[in-house]
Amino acid sequence: MENRDTLIRVEHLKKYFDIKNGFTTKQLKAVDDVSFDIKRGETLGLVGESGCGKTTCGKTILNLYEPTDGKIIFEGHEIKTRKDLAKYRTQASMVFQDPYSSLNPRMTVAEIIAEPLKIHKEYKGNDKALNLRVLELMDYVGLNAEHARRYAHEFSGGQRQRIGIARALALNPKFIVCDEAVSALDVSIQAQVVNLFKRLQRELGLTYLFVSHDLLIIKYVSDRIAVMYLGKMVELGEAEEIYNNPMHPYSKSLLSAVPIPDPDVAKNSHRIILKGDIPSPLNAPSGCPFRTRCQYATEECAKSMPAFNEVKPGHFVACHKVKVKEGLHEK
């Protein structure tokens, strides 16, 4: 039975792309058997190196990419039919990474924000109510009403991202995927936009999947953190638990690269440098995908993919060398 606190559940989600090379076709397993859930009002941070499948996972959850396999269950109901999908898309939306390319340059700000309302036939035949809703959304994200008739190229990156956020909020969604939503912005603007996301979540009760490679931002916004590597989920747990007690070797290496503001602490910290490059997803290693770069790798790691086990309450790890009970690496 579905937990009432769970807003969205992903079960064994897969997204494969067929890549043609001459007369041969290979499968690129961008998302490979990923499962997790997100509670109402929660932010789940999704992290990993570029190319690990974070963005594809977010887009597949929203059905912007049709899943190859697996289930997406929203508020206890699996998204199966076109009718299910149409309803789901009024309750789930996305803020895209690049505020420069994700806004139509031929449309005014008001037209961009109103577009989802028109597509889903909200305020049909009532232009006055539609315009009032657009102005309300602009005010909510910190845009002035006089900007409504301007075009996207007239705005800064931070303002453009606010336009994208207003568009995402148009249909009063419950769930938003934030795909690297601040990575294209200046550092001085990032904090403003991140704080806007947190305010909107607090006031509107929003639930986020926050995709980012910036571990400092992920730590600030997330309640729980999921770590992906080469299409697989390798670790999942509470944000403080992941930062203070990472168990997967890949998570440890990622977190060792986070800058430490205290020079005395930083001086005594140990940076874990991974050997080699991330393998091609077209030719992924057998067994555990991380084994080619892992100092703990054994023959067992080459033979089978480790199970995604709950090693501590709420802390899941996919690693042969992590004990389920103690949650410690074997010697």
C-alpha cells in the first residue's frame, strides 16, 4: 500500500537510447533500473558526474522521454494511459538548465508564462483572468508587471530563470524537477534563485527533484541525497548522513572534492583522486559500473551488480564491500 506521505515513487526506471553506428546499433543505458521515492514537501538532491544520467532521469520521470521500462507512481496512481499523463502534466513541471535556450525568443514574457495555461485550457475565453494570473505569477517570482510585454533577450540570466520558474508554477504543480537550475547563472545570482526555490517550497508546499553537480548547493537545498553513476543509483540517504557518513567509494570521492571554507580543517582533509576516466555508457563495465575506478574492486564486483541494500535506516548503498548491518567497509 502506498505511503500517504509519498508524492512520487519511481520503480525500476529504465531509459535506453539506440545509437546507430554504420550497420550496427548499440544501446546507451542512460538510466538503468533506478528506484526511489520522494515525500510531499521534500527536496531530493540528485548528484553525479556529467553524463551519469541525472538529467535523463528527471526528464524520464516527467515523461519528456518515454521510459523504456519501469513504473512512475504519482499520488498512489501509476502513470499508464494518455489520460493519466495529461493529468500528471498539470501537477508536475520542470525548470530547465539553460535560461537562454529554454525560453522562446519570439514570445513576450506574458506569452511564455501563459503558454501552459492555454495548452491546458485554463481561463478559456477569459483573457482578463488569464492576464491577472500571469501578473500574479510574475510578482511571485520577483518580476515587475511592466516587464510582461518584453522579450526574453532583454533580461539577465537570473531574470530569465525567474521567467522559467513562473512558467513552471503556472498550473499550481505539486512536483517540480529542477534540472541544474542555477548552474548557468553567475555565482552572485545563484543564491537569490536558490532562496527563491526554498521560499516557494515553503509557501506552496512544493516537492522538488533538484538535479545538480554542485554539492554545496545540493547540501543547502536537499532533505535527502541520491548519488548516480553511469545510469545506476549507488547511494541514497538523508543529506546530513550522506555528507557525514558516505559509504559508497564514489560518494566518498565526490564529497572529498567539496571546498572547505575553514583553512585549518581543509589542510587536514584528504582528497580522493579517482583513477582513470568514467567509462563510456555504450560500453559499460560488467558487474558494478564503478569497479574500473574503485580501489576496493574484487572479482565479485566484475561478476555481478551489487544490490541496492538498506545498510542503515533510510540509508541505501549499492556496493559489495558495504556490510548491511554494520554499514562499514570490510578490511
